[in-house]
Amino acid sequence: MAREPRSGCAINAAVEVLGDAWSLIVLRDIVFGNRRHFRELLVGNDEGIASNILADRLKKLVDEGLLTKAEAVRGQKAKYSLTESGIQTLPVMVALGTWGMTHRETSPELTIRSRLMTEDPQLVSGLMEELRETHLGVPRPDPDSPRASERLQAAFDAEIAGS
């Protein structure tokens, strides 16, 4: 259950949920890596998150309403899904990525997607529509249009090939 923020400040309220060292990284791995099970998130994380920290952050993100957890049926793994609130963190991640590229040392291959989404806001809105389809079952408004994730991957591949 989401708890009341310490103050009425909007920045404080967001930082209390997203401001620790791991919550946005876990959300990033779900959004961009389509990792939806504990093991996928643990093994696929580039930063080396510890299993106890991952379990704690997943519980916190569920409690705060950014994720849901489908309880595992016998023999199946629990599956995490983004809520609308979780999907709405994508523009925040893009803004943080832009800041990181501008003010910190980063590797070019790991910043390509951030740069592309900063340059083309339609990629962000299209990716959010895809996330709603995948996680919430809401069909994309134009199902025949190219998927933003495919456009992003194609641009990423082209950038890598040209390097």
C-alpha cells in the first residue's frame, strides 16, 4: 500500500518512490528489456543487483502501485506487469538519460536509445502505447502502424552498424 509522502512537494513525493539506487533500474529492465520474472531481472541486470535488493524493490514497486505481480500458479513463475503509473515513468527515464548523457561519462552504445528517444518524442509515446498493450491489455490506437520498439531497435542497429 502506498504511503503518504513526507510533504506535499511533488518532487519529494516522486523521489520517495523512485529516488533509491535501484527502483528506476528495475523499471528500466522491465520497460526496455521486457524482463518480467524475478530470475530474468536478476540475471539480465547489467549493474549486478543483489537478489535481496531486487526482491525488496519489486515489493516496493508493487506496494507503490507501479507494478502488479501475478501470483505464480504451481510450476509457474510470478510475472510482473507495469501499471499505468509505471508506464508513466518512461518520460522520466528519458529525461534522466538525457541528463546522464549530457553531464556524466557514458558509453556510446548504451546511450543510443536515450539519444534516439530524446530526438524523437513520438518514439516515447509509441513505446508507451506498446507497454499499455503488453502490460495492461489496451490495444494500440493504430495496430497496423510500425511498432515504436521495432523502429527504436532498427535505429539502434543502424547506429551500431555505422560505428
